[in-house]
Amino acid sequence: MISKKKTTTGSKKSAKKSKPLAKKAAKVGDTKRPSIRVLIADDHSVVREGLVSLITRKTDMTVIGEAANGREAAELWRQHHPDVTLLDLRMPELDGVGAIKEIRSGDEKARIIVLTTFDGDEDIYRAIQAGAKGYLLKDAPREALMDDCIRRVHAGETCVPVHLAAKLAQRVSGETLSDREIDVLKLMAQGKSNKEIGSALFISEGTVKSHVKAIFAKMNVISRTEAVANATRRGLIQL
């Protein structure tokens, strides 16, 4: 009789010891990878809705906010501190570059991807210089956005497609226009004469002519029309 009781007690103890191990194993198996929290900023509601639809299909991504302009994007970033921000380049109130600078003034580690239709070398250069970690065009395949860009930038990498990186390299290695030359270009785009440009910038007409000559040489153009068209395409000025 005594031996039977001992045997039963021993089996109960061993059973009790095995239960916690089973629970721990279940917890480890149930562990889920945290979602990548994404903020979307674009002034077109159709674009925002499309991006939300794409992102929410991914089990490891979630949209935590939508902004219709750069100012709102910066405010939402401060509120939510997203893991990755998708940002349009041209938006009202505050453009993409301005929004990048404002966001990164609060956190230099902010991970921002510019998603735009503009592929000018100056557009790319200004965005990357401001601190964007990725630059992608809106007509890129969705796999390039979802799998390549968002996940790579979230992992601390950069994402600039080869053809855009080539434009960036050309911009960095080429001759750059001075701030004054950009000012002259903007007024040229408005159809101002050299005399009118001089009056607007408080410089002589002769100085304006020198700036125009330098602009033509640096941009490898022969007319004002060509200079304005080239500058607009590259993102040096906005009409």
C-alpha cells in the first residue's frame, strides 16, 4: 500500500513540472513580428486611398495616418513617430523638401521615402540632401515600393533606383547654378527682360547679362526658352 501511494505522488509531481514548459513553448510559437507603421502624405486623395489599400494588404504593415499637405505631415509625424513616411514632393502649404527638413529637425533618424512623379536631377538631389532615405516614382511597380523600398528603408538602408541614382550622380558631379542664377532663371521664366530682372533683384542690367551668359554655359543651352524648359524638367524651378 505504501509503495502505491509513493508512485502516485511521484507521477503527479512530474506532471506538474511539465506544464510550465508546455506554456512557454506556446508563447514562443505565438510571437508575431511587429508591424511597420507607415505615415502617408500626398495632396491627392485618390493616391492616398490607393496607398492605404496596398499597405493594409501586407500583414506586417499598417497605416497610422494620412496627410494632405506638408505641414500636416510634419504635425502627424510629431504625434505618431511612424517607422516610415511616404511623402509627395509637391504639396501645398509646405512642400516635400520643407516637410523632410521639419521632421528631421525633431529626429535626424526619421526614415522618409519621397514618392513622386518628378524625376529631375535637382528634385532628387534636394530630397536626398534634405535627408530622404528613399526616392521612388509613382509609376514604379508596387513590389518595388512595398517589398524593396519600405522594408529596406525600415531596416536602415537607402532606396534609390539605378536610373534615378545615375541622375543624382550627374547632378552632384556637374556644374551647379548659384542662388543668384536661380533667381535670374525664375524671373526669366516669368518673361522678364534683363532690365526688369535687374530692377527686381537690385542689380545692374550688365550683371544680369553676365548671369544669363553663365546660365547658358552651365546648362549647355542657347536660348532663354531652352534654359527655362531645361530648368523646369530638372526641377531647378517650378512654373
